[in-house]
Amino acid sequence: MTSKATAIAHPNIAFVKYWGRLDDKLRLPMNNSISMNLDPLSTITTVEFSDVYKKDDIQVLDSQTKKSDTSRVTAHLELIRKLMKIVTKARVVSKNTFPQSSGVGSSASGFAALTLAATKAIGLDCSEKELSILARQGSGSASRSVPTGFVEWIAAASSNESFAYTIAPYNHWDIRDIIAIIETSPKRVSSTKGHLQINTSAFYNARLAKLHQTLAEVRTAILEKNFRMFGEAIEAEAISLHVVAMTSKPAIFYWAPATLRLIQAIQNWRLGGLEVYFTIDAGPNVHLICEAKNEQKVKQMIAVLDGVREVLVAQPGEGVKLSENHLF
Ligand code: DP6
């Protein structure tokens, strides 16, 4: 057999973050999370299953793919092959439109695009929910890059119940994620490892106890487009994740000196009337969240700060889609 398909997906930024797992193998999260897909950043992936291939051949263009990343891709193909009860090997070629050095993780967009391209190429027609469940098993946050726009991923004890769905379409709210790149070297501790350390932090349970309220606030703020309520909730939420990371054993400090300088600058800009809030993932880069009308102003303010190497701008994006532009 020979069959090929290509898919394109955006990475996402979590406003309420996934940190900690109930089940490591199935990647079932401890808590619900809420995110937004980031357009125009994207990953495009072509998959071809063919008897010609004696083993899986995986290539990520323009990057030095680590051995560990390739084995996660092979494991994901294996999962999809099992569904079809076939053993045919595949060639996978993948490309990111954003620099790997940007520190924006490509595992979410990567596994979302891989899941759609591989299922289609193998002849499986999956629903959005099924794609999200499958993508989740490659990388948790990938479940959220499957549906369009503003998305919530449900934490559940069984695999079939833990998937992401759209809470508002991408054109619902014109906000921006202005990503200030502070360091271009790889993360000191991967998020995959960070998830394993939650129980070593005395503050983890306090974070979990508050999440129910945070989720309700962020969901409501998105639906009502209440920017202040949204900003205050997502900022406190990001700080709570980093408090857990910093108080884990061994302690994980994702922030660099320039991260803190930027946090303090944002607080000052707000005092001066500029409505901008931050969120930070498992790395030093700062995501500045503002309404579209403030994009230029925020960019100007960042431009004069020390330690910001590059700035990327993203807006709410669609979910994973098929494409006719095959990479081989
Ligand atoms: C801090 O999805 O990268 O970005 O399931 O091990 O692949 P794995 O973890 P991953 O974790 C993302 C952690 C985060 C928060 C978030 O995106 O929700």
C-alpha cells in the first residue's frame, strides 16, 4: 500500500496550564486547561505509509531533531498502526514556520499535524474528538491544537473522556500574543520532565484547589470578552505554575533575569494605562497578551527593553487542517 497525507496545525498558548499528569503513558492531565491557537505560527507534516519503507523514516526540516523526539514520533505512528492492525512503515517529513530557537514548543502543533496526517494517510476518518484524544497521547498540549480558536481540554480518568473542544471560534475575540524571545537555547528542564515533579512541591495542592475558580473566570472572561478579568486571571495562573516549579525537588527555575525585568515592566506599563498581561510557559520567554488595538504600542515598549532577542506576534488561529501542499 502507498498513501500520503499532509496536515497543518498551530501551536497554542495555555491561559490555564496543564501541569501534572494522572497517567503518564496516556497523558491524562490532573486539571482542565484553556488555550488559544497561535496563527500564523504553524507546523506542516506529510506522512506516507508504504511497503517500500523498511523502518519509519522521520525528518524534521531546519532543525537538529533529538533522538528522543524521533522515538516519540515512532511511538505515535505505532499507536495509529495498531488501530488499523497494520505494520506498514512510514516516512514523515515535518517543518515549522517558526524558528526552533524561538522557544515556542513545537510538540503541540507537531503532534496535532502528525495525528491528522497519519490517520488520513492510513485510511482512518477520525472525528475532531478522536483526533484530540490521539494527539493528546503524543503530547498533552497537542490535544488543544486540534479544535479551532479558544479551546478547553478536559481532565478525565479515562482516555476516551479526555479531549479538547472549542469554547469560542478563532474570530470571536481579536487579541494578540506578543512573544518576547529571551533565550534561544533549549529549555533547561523539559515540560515532559516537569510534569513528573508536581508531588514534590508543597504548593501543588494549593494550585489545584484554586484551579476550579480560575477555569471559571478565564472561560467567562473569554466568552464575555472581559479583558481585565481575563488578564488578571491568566497572570495569577502562570505565576502559580512557576511557584510550583520553583518549589519542586529539584527546583526548576524557568525564568531568566530578563524574564523578571519584563514582568516588572509590564506591571509598570499597566500603571501607566496600557492594558497588557503576561503568561509564561516552561521556559524564560514572556507571552504578552493584549487586545489588537494595543499591539503596536506593546511592540514599541518591548523594543527598548534589554534582553529581548526577537519578537513574534500571533493571533487566534484555526484548528488542525488537511493541506494539498505535500512536503515530498
Ligand atoms: C507549561 O504538552 O509539552 O506548556 O504532554 O509531556 O508533551 P507533554 O507536555 P507538554 O506540556 C506543556 C506544559 C505547559 C503548559 C501548557 O501548555 O498547558
